[in-house]
Amino acid sequence: MRKIEHIGIAVKSIATSNEIFGKLFGSPSYKEESVESEGVKTSFFKVGPNKIELLEATNENSPIAKFIEKKGEGIHHIAFDVEDINSEVERLKNEGFVVLNETPKKGADNKWVVFLHPKSTNGVLIELCQEIV
């Protein structure tokens, strides 16, 4: 893992949250997009070298909708940039981590993504990200 790629925050409303976080960071969101396969709309902010991803559910079956129903708005996941997502998945499986999707899928911000189950990471949902080239 090379660095923290972004921190994901589950929100009820991208529009409302964009206003709040825009004021907090002193600059607007630089990118919004939908990820249909995950049932989410995303919005990204840059804070220095770091990124914050806001996630709004687009349907009630979305993992974000379920997260907000259970825990409310807040930090949803921490994403790490990796050079070779497939090798990293194999390494982590061999270390005993539970991988939610062993085959990388297309996520937001032009990334391949894989998630590790929170039960194997002290309650934190971990996302692995690799730039799609």
C-alpha cells in the first residue's frame, strides 16, 4: 500500500454536504459522478494532497443506504492506493483478511477497487484502489 488514496464519508445528500464541506475546505468539489453498480453518487474534494469522497445512496439497496440506516452519516471507509491490486488481494488473503470482492470492479475516479471486510480489519471498511490505465 503506497498511501491513503481517500477517505469515504457516507452522506444523506450530496447537495447539502457539498455546501458544508466546500465551506469547511474553502473550495468546491472538483468532481461528481455516479457508480451505478454500487448505487451511489460521489463527490470529491481535495484537501492538500488528500482526497475526501462523499457518498450518497441512489437507491435503498445501496451499501451506503444500509450503512446510513444502521450507523448514520459519517466515515464509511479508508481507501489505499496500491500498485498491483491483484497481487495485493492475494497477499492480504494469505495474511487472513476477508476480501469482499476478489475480482476488482470499476469504482469512482477511474479506479479498480476491492474491499476488505471490516470484521477482519478491526471494524474499518478498507478499500484498495488502483488507477485504471
